[in-house]
Amino acid sequence: MARGPNKQFDTAEALEQAMLLFWEKGYAATSMTELQARMQLGAKSLYDTFGDKRQLYFSAIQHYTDTVVKMLFGSLSEKKSPIKAIHAVMQTMAKMDAGRHRGCLLGVAMAQAQFSEDVDLARFLERQLGVIENALFDAFEKGKTLGELSQEVDARDMARLYTALFQGINLVSRVSKDTKLINGARRALKNGPLSQTHALDNKTPG
């Protein structure tokens, strides 16, 4: 039997476009017809390569984690000061979302998911959030080693707190055009537990 023709499209770029569409509209509001148009694929090519809409959704979310999330949080381990690196992540997040009101794809997926009806999606999203949490945990542990944070700080709890805070801020940005609200939340986060812990740790006894 003769082999079929090789794929004449960039699968990574097609997946990127699917990710952006799901990010903008959410799963339920995105149709396969829209996905075909955005990905510039015929129905057969789309299904043969990515499966059905649900399979494509999972792949798009994984692509988001492998690209956007790792771009943001992967840099934490590369910086000399992990605390300053976390502040830099917040600034990058603000610049990325400026005027777009997209928030975070993981947050969008969590907000729209019915976990009681889709346990597999719930567990999948938990694993994606775990990438963020673990990157923050490593940064906080490094901060303790470098003396930027008190040794009494629970790095895992702090990582979970900041993961939740980042997701909350991102969700608010989807519905609010008031930049004062979003920027104020980011300033409060920057000047909150991290800076206070650092200040207490380095406070000279009176």
C-alpha cells in the first residue's frame, strides 16, 4: 500500500493557534469549525493529527504549560535572587496581558470546568498547576538558603499561596479594564508576605 502524503503543515504552530483560541473563548464557546479556520486545517487533518475537540483541548493546555508557564516560571531557577525573580515574573505577566484581558489559560479552564463531571480534566489541571507550584517552591527554598527568607517560612505553603494569588489576579484581569485594580493587586502582592518576611528576617534587634 502506498504511503499517504506527508503533513504539509506545522503541527506546533497549529497547536499554538488552537491554544490561543481556547484561551480567548474557552472550551465550550469554541467550535470545531472555528478551530479548523484558526489552525488552517481541514477536518480530516485536524482529527487525524490531534483527535477530537477534547483531545485537542488537553494538548493545547499542555502546550500552554510547556511554553508560556515554563517561560515565565522556568526563569526562577536561573536568577541569582529568587525573590527578585518572582517580582520580575509578576511584571512580565502584566506586560503579556496588557490590553488583552486573557488572564491565564489554566485559570480559564478551571473556572469553566465541572470537576464533578470531569475528574480527568480536574486531575490534569492540578498537574499543570503543580508545575507552577514546584517552580515557586524551589525559588522559596533557594531564598531560605540565600538568607532572603526566614528559615521558619514553609516554602511549600508559600508556593501554594502564590500559585493561588497569581491565578486570582489573572482571572480578575479577564473581566476588569480598571488597570488600577490589577496593578494595585500586583503591588500589594509584591509588598506583601515576601517583603515582610524578608524584612523580619533581616531586622536588626533593637
